[in-house]
Amino acid sequence: MTTSASEIMRRQYVKGNPEREARIEAHRRNYEIADDIYRMRTEAGLTQQQLAELVGTSASAICRMEDANYEGHSLAMLHRIARSLNKEVKVLFVSRAEDQRDAEVSIHAQAGKDQSHHR
């Protein structure tokens, strides 16, 4: 079995270092959010400018939200984007474990969902 270079680097420089692990995890979450926004926007056939107009913000704000290095994602803005794309934002809190996230934000399609199960 061959070990990838990234896995070797992770074991050597990240694993066991809580500060580095936290930074890597935060970057991974930011990347996933940025990627979700980009994917949903392009699947909807919208430009950044068009999505910005639907959300009530600027194209540069959408551009920042789609940047994996952006750390300012607010839940309020994610809700505005989701509504503009006929989606909803769900936050899931799970137990902390080595391979689990402490909080995960995901955006799901609303179409056809039964909203009666919400508390």
C-alpha cells in the first residue's frame, strides 16, 4: 500500500498538534462552503452578478464567499444565498471525534421536502 505525500505530511506536521489540526479543519470547512456556493450558483446558470442581485449584495461579496480562503461566512448571508437559490441551510452539531467535524453547515434543496418534521 502506497501512502500519499499529503498523508505523510499530515502525519509528520499536523497530527497530534491541536492548533494545526484546528486550522486545517477550519480551512476545509471554508472550502466546502465556498465550493457549495459556487456549485449551486453555476448549476442555477447564474453569474456572480445575477446571484448578488437576487441576494441583495454586491458581486464582489459573492466572489469573496466563493473564495476558499474567505473566513467571514455569516449564517445570515448563507440563509440569504440559500433562499435566493431555493435552498435551505441546515446546521448539524455532532460529537467531537478525531475524524468528525464539531459543526457542519450544509445547504440542501428545499424542493419536495416535507417541512412538517421541523421542531
